[in-house]
Amino acid sequence: MHEAGRASWQISTDQPQPLVIGLFIRDVVGVSSRHSWLPPASLAVPRAGDLAPDAAGVQWDDWWNQALGDECGADDADWPPDLSLWWTPPSFESFHAAPELQAIVYAHFFDAVRWSNDRHQEHGATMQSSGGLLVTELVRDLERLIPVIKALF
């Protein structure tokens, strides 16, 4: 993020665990999503059990949209938002209006938590071992694009 009137950039990266868990839940039983732009999780999630019913896809999309809204809509005073309210074992009451998705979450939640913890550790190790190189390259690329973007307007 570049703040007006300042010469420096501030960039942060994050992998909010509730969103990572959501990606696992989507991929573990092949929940179909209208969000075709959203690729499969990386590291690939191994499939388990039968494919999800179509209703679970609609329910997952609704959950994803709400979760992103909560994640992006939090102001500094509310940061970080408490997305963990979505994932409250043992019965995941927050999904009572989405019974097909609730059943998937119930069956795969603890595997999802383990998988997301592993991804979090990998992300931290990657960021630490790069010594900020990834962020430096991102800023350099953005700075190169500024004249192109200005020319469009």
C-alpha cells in the first residue's frame, strides 16, 4: 500500500487461517464454486469421500463472499477480524443454514486445521528465507507499472 504524501511503501502478506480452512473444505470433496477465478489450493488437497452435492457449492460461495467481506471490511480497530466464529466445533452452528456445507465441515475440519497450520508454517519459512526478496520484487514491478497506469488516464 502506498500512502499519499509518503515516499515509501508498506506491504504485508497474510494467510488468514479461516480462509485457508475454507479452501481446504472446498477442495477436499470437490465443492463446485461459481468463483472459477479462484484456483485450487496450493499444496493440492487430497480428495476424500464422495463429491459434494451441488447445494454445498452455493453454500460455500455464500460463505466465501461473507468471509472475504469480513476480512476486507475490518477497520484498524477491528483488525484482525474474528473469522474463527465460522469454525466452532463440535457442531459448527454458524453453518446451520447451510446443512450440506456443515456436514462437510464436520467431517473434515480437523484435517483442514492441520493442513492450514502446515501451509502457515511453509508461508513463514518462505518469507523468512527470501529475506524480503519477494516483497522487493513486487514493489519494483509496481513502480514499473506506475507510468503505464498514469498514461491510461
